[in-house]
Amino acid sequence: MILAQGNKLPSQWIRAHVMPCEMRAQRRGHRRSSQAPGTRVWFQFDREADAWPILQQADAGDHWFTIRASHNRRVILPNGGKTYLRTLLDMQPVLTSYPLRVRAAPNRSERVANMLVRACRVTLDFRDKLTRRHFSKEVNVVLARENGTTPAGEKPLAWMLLTNRPVNTEEEIQQIIFGYSLRWHIEDFHRTWKSGACRVEESQLRAKEPMVKWATMLAAVAVRIERLKLLSRKEPERPATDEFSAIELRAITLLRFGKTAKRHLSDGTTPTLAEATLWLALIGGYTGKSSGGPPGSVVLARGLHEVEVAVRALEAMEDCGG
């Protein structure tokens, strides 16, 4: 699970998350025990959550948390001395490494980055600026930093993650990094669900029960849209039948190609997932790469809406023997 950050200031984060944390933890614990026994929530926070009031309460109840560090905080050493977080991490041995494919972006070159990983347990030294009171908290820290593959003029990629997950084995450390890497996918889902393709926030329902049902249905739609978008880019050669039913593919080809649709679904021929997703996007108004890149969630949602209508028409024709 991830908490959307938006443009909230730390004080707003504290009011929205920290103050009612114990109360919400109790409610969530009750719901999980009855609806999803054995489930433990793992929160993934971005750098805005690197504030001592949030760190103090992030593991309230039985939650896991991972927070991307924003500050080079003071650390209390076992002998009572003090140093800084990055200095201590640089002294730790490299525990593992992994390749990371980096896409081209403004001020960032496409490459395969070599990421070195260090980890340790630390005691952070916090200070309340209002009262000047010091207090501490033990957390585990994982640092994944690019080494030897950074182009000239660019900064090396680096994630410094604060967490209460264990870091005793290479597998546990890899799980922390992988868990945080999913934050972008979760944010894309929330964007598609809340204000993008599904626009659940614009619902005019006011009663709780119908609103929950409607939001849940739209969440399922948002998941499918994001899944189609992601898989068509990462696994384009997968058969389209992995994600579309036979009647959906028939509807897509009819809407896209009209009278020549049968040519694209001839016996023994199955379009790839990339092909079917592109046809779906074109039905939804996609204008090609000149529009800004591969098909996004909005055009896919429009295409799915058109295809759903066509599917119902085809099913009605089959029921009538047409």
C-alpha cells in the first residue's frame, strides 16, 4: 500500500497520518483480521515522509514501512559517538549488486546502471526544533547507489531507504528494494483510478455503501487498464488471448478494421498483446507516438468503453442466433 503524497507539507502529513495513526491502525487491524487474515500492510513512502514525527509513528501497530530518505541524518554509534547516515553507510561492505535498466528522460541518459547495495541497522538522532529535545529511533537502512555506469555530467542514481523490514539476508534486502520500486506503479494506479481514466473522485454518490461499491468496481477497471499498459510495453510479444477474451478480440478487430476484421483473426493467428492494445488505443482516440509516447491509460479506457458496448451487441446477436 502507498499513501499518496501530492503537494502536502510535512505539517499536513502529520495531521493526516500521524495524529490518528493509532486509531486507524486499530480499525485496519479489525478489518484485516476479518476480511484478510494474515495480511500485513507495507507502506511505501516517498521523501516527503522523511520527517521525525512520521518516522516515530510509521510502524504503529503491526505495519511494515519503507521511506525514501531525504536527509543525511545524525546517527548515534554504539560507543555513544555520533556521525551522519551517509558517512556510516559508505563504511559498510557491499552486500549485493544488480543491473537496473534506465529509460531516457530529461537530463538522464538511457543505460543499464550497475547498482551496489549496502545495508545496516542504525539509531537515528532526532531533535525537536521547538523544544530542542533529542530522542532516538532504531531503523534499518538500505542504500542502492549506481557505480561505474554514470554518464559524464549526470548524478549517479541512488535510493536510501529507511525501513523496519529485516535486512539480515540478501533476499530480504532485495525485497525492500523491489517493494519500493512498485511505488510508481501504485501511484499510476491511483492516478488512473482517482482522477485519470476512471475519475472516481468525480462521483456524485453520497451514501457510503454505494460509493464503496462503485469505487471498488472502478478500482478493478483501473487495475486492468494499468496491467494492459504495462504488459504491452514490457512483454509485447505475449499472445493477446492472455488478457482479452475471444469475443473482446472480435469486437476490437471489428471496431478497428470493419469489414476486413476477419483477416486479423484468421484461423491459427493470434495477435500479440502489443498489437491488440494498440488497436484498442486507436479505437479510444490514440493518434500515434506524435501524441507523446505509447498508449496511455485515458485512451485505453476510452477504447475499453467502446469495446464493451460492441461485446454486448455481439453477445446479443449470438443469443438471437445471428
